[in-house]
Amino acid sequence: MIAGIGTDMIEVERVASKINKEDGFREMVFSKKEIEYCEAKANRFQHYAARFAAKEAFLKATGTGWISGSYFHEIEILNNSMGQPEISLQGQTAITFQPMQIKKIFLSISHLKRMASAVVVIEN
């Protein structure tokens, strides 16, 4: 059964500006694996922005938004072996969202030079 749907879009420049100007922003929002993935890309800020949008879309899909006990860097967006982006919850964030009994998270992300977007559907 569908438990929630969320969508988000963000300007790539907003994310790039935060990463370039605020010490610790990148590490607070993105996991080490996400940083490694994005830094290996030619247009890395587009990839960061798409992952930021995915995290926001996930939180909207939960129906709770950000709640105490959840951390952005523990909402991890990585690509599977087929290149499809997937969300996995790590650490305390996984524990925090356990009561939702999430069975599957569907994710679609897209990015252009100036904009990134994501749609998340949660099934329980």
C-alpha cells in the first residue's frame, strides 16, 4: 500500500553555494559514499542537488518532514548496479523511521544545468 508521496526541486546553484561557503554543510547533508560519488562527476553540483532534492522528497513522503532522530547524511542516495538511484536509511535515521514499516522506497531523480528534482513514493 502507498504510504506517501513526496516531490522536491532545487536550484543547483543554491546547493553549490552552500557547499562552497559553509564549512561542514556537505558532511552534514551527504554521506561519505554520496560525497565520493558526486566528487567523481564532471558536474558534481548537479548530482549533489539531485540527492538533496531526493532527501527532501523522502521526508515529505513520510508525512512527518524532518523529525528529531533523523539526519540528512543518514538518508543515503546511491545508484544500484543498473544505475538506478535508491534510498537507504542508515544509523539512527533507520531506527527513527522503523515505526512506519517501510517496505519499499521508489525514487526518481533528474537534473539539468540549473535545476534538480526528485519524486519519492513510500510503500508499506
